[in-house]
Amino acid sequence: MADSYTAPPAVQPTVVAPGTTPVRRSNVSSGNDVCLYFIALFVPPLPVALKRGFGAEFCINILLWIFGWIPGVIHSWYIISKSPGVI
């Protein structure tokens, strides 16, 4: 029986312009996002509006909030975690 070991892919170097440093995104939420998570517990559409504006996600979140508090909160937390920082 032969071992079928495959080496992990090599890490590609980060290319940056001379005189600049690479920007690394952390998976940790910013202080603003932590506040938005807390606000989402009470009024889920508000953080969605602050992150994405008054578009389709906002309307979806209002409907989810009307149908049940927990779906609205889960959707709001998803939007907060997946959206780049607007505030």
C-alpha cells in the first residue's frame, strides 16, 4: 500500500509597491462591529442599514425581524461579519 502524501501548496509572496507595507486584514471584528453586534440584538435592521444602506438587505432584514426576532438577528450578524467596514 503506497502512501499518497501531497505536499501543501507553496505560499505566494505578497507583492507591494516600493515604500509601502502590506495591509493584512484580521478576522477579528473592529470595535465598531462589536457595537453593531450589540445593537443588532435589539434592533436588527439598524446595523444592516448602517453597513449596507437602505437596499434589498435592509428590506429582507425587516421581513425576517417581523417574522421572528432570531432570524432577523442572525441575518444582521451575517451582514455585519461579511461587510467591509462602512462605519
